[in-house]
Amino acid sequence: RLLNHVTPPDLDKVFFTDSGSVAVEVALKMALQYHRGSKKTKICSLRGGYHGDTLGAMSVCDPDTGMHSTLFPPDQETMLPRQVFVTRPPCDSRHRVGNNPSQKCHGCTCENNNEGSALDASLQNLEMTLEAQHETLAALILEPLVQGAGGMRFYSPRYLQRARELC
């Protein structure tokens, strides 16, 4: 009940788990069960993201550069479902970790250090992907404002706000 007082009115349900991986598993399971009987069997996730070490959570971690990438051999069968991935947003330079503000962040997606155009490009990629894959996507999973294990990358609140609008 206390959490309901600090969250937006439409977020009125709370589910407690014993770990982040289990929380991700439950969220994936709920999304897939909600769409049971439809073609919506895929999850959209950000490149560079890390969501845990259980099977479902590993499937939404970056398959190319993530710590579980060896489980996704190119053009081969894998024990994990193949999900849909979008370009990760650029770091918000106001919250960049380190002393040098001109230094690029880990996994930087900014061209010529242009954070604004990189943010616009990542939002466009998200919008195009969601539109193109809407018939098969059950959910979008992303870290709220910071990719922790993905490099302590803080990104713009604008990305999260637009992602919510698109969903």
C-alpha cells in the first residue's frame, strides 16, 4: 500500500520477488500469458541490456555483446528464444560516470558526440521496430533510466517517456 502512494495512479499492482532475474521471469511470463493464443510471442529489448541469469532473462540480454552472447551462435539453433532488439539510447551526458565530460561512455551510440541526434535516432529505431513487429511483440523490457550491468549507462528520461507513449 505504501508503494501505491508514490507511484502513478495507473500503477496500482505490486509483485515481490527474491531477485531481479525472478522479477524479469515473472514479467515475461505475465506478458506472454496475457497474449496467450495470439501471435505475440516475442519480447523487445534494448541492445546492451542485461536482465539476469535465468533462461527467460538471458533471452532478453544483448545476444551479440552481452555476457550470454555465446548462447546465441549465429544462424544456429539455440536453447533460448530469439527476441527483438533495438538500438540502445545514448548516455545522458549530465549523468555520465567519470570525471571527463567529453569522454564517450561505454558502448557510446553518439555520432560526433551529438547526443541529441543519437537520441532521436534511437527513438526512431524503437518506433519503427515496434510498428514493424507489432503483431508478434508481447512486451518491451528495458532498464528504467540506467543500464547498470550494461555499463552504468544513464540515458535521457525522454527515451523512457517516449517508449511508454509508443507502447
